[in-house]
Amino acid sequence: MAKKPAMDAKTEMKTAVSFMEEILGDRRVPKNIRAAVERARQKLESEVDLDSNLSSAIYELDDISADINMPEHTRTTLWEIVSELERVKELIKK
């Protein structure tokens, strides 16, 4: 039964990364925002200290979500990504 949360965490992580890739491919999103999303995505790809990297990625995305130049649809997507990553943190702690 302990295996199931790990599988769910992987699914949640894949969902968050796919949302990130959508933002990275959207040329309407300012370059500085895409750069922050890319930094967060790279942190998630590292398998060393996943909990710390999740926290760091969440912080990066939360910080950039206040950018006044961000398109509203991107802000909403960022909030969804942060929610997914927070669920992953909860799942890996169990």
C-alpha cells in the first residue's frame, strides 16, 4: 500500500511538468517568466534531495506569479502547477 502514493506522486509530478512545458512553449509569455519556469523544471528533474528541490521550485513559481507582466492564463496555470507540486510534497512525506 505504500507503493501507491509514490505512483500518485509521479503522476502528479508529470502533470506539473507538462503544464510547465506548455508555458515554456507559449511565446506570449515574457522571457523572464519562461526562464523562471525553466529553472523550476530543472530543479524537478534532479533526483537528489527531491523534497528540497520541490520546495525550491514552488518558491520560484510562487515568486514569479506576482509579475505584473504575466498573462492571466499563465498565472492561473502557475497556480495549478504549484498546487500539483504541493500535492507531490504531501504524497512523498507519507
